[in-house]
Amino acid sequence: MTFYITMAATISSIVMLVWFAAGSNPWRLLVAYSAISTRLLIGIIFIEMVTSVDFVSSVALLFLILNTSGTIIAAYYMGVRR
């Protein structure tokens, strides 16, 4: 069951990235990147709940910090460019 959920999330993330990247607006691509990163974070938390491994929560927290800071930095530079 976990395999099917993971595959559905992966396929929907790829479809979302292709759909948002099709336009010439870089903000849409940033939204797609942020949405995919959020889905990966939810997947990491789901893996922690299923496997009960302690260090996965540290990886999820690090991924959350990197995702948030990367999105903020990208949005800042895209805003400065205008």
C-alpha cells in the first residue's frame, strides 16, 4: 500500500511540475518547486511514522529549513530582477 501511495505522489508531482513549468512565468515554477518539496516533506514524515526511526525527524526538520530558505531566497532574487 505504501508503494502505491509513494508512486501516486511521485507521478502527481511530476505532472504538476510539467504543468507549471510549461508557462514562461518563473513564479509558477517556484510554486511547483515548493509544492513538490512540501509533498516530499510529508512523505518523509509518513516514513518516520511507519518505520519509527528516530533520526528521520531530524532529516525532516533539516529538509524543512532548507526548503523554506531556498524558496525565500529564490523569491527574493526573482523579485529583485523585476
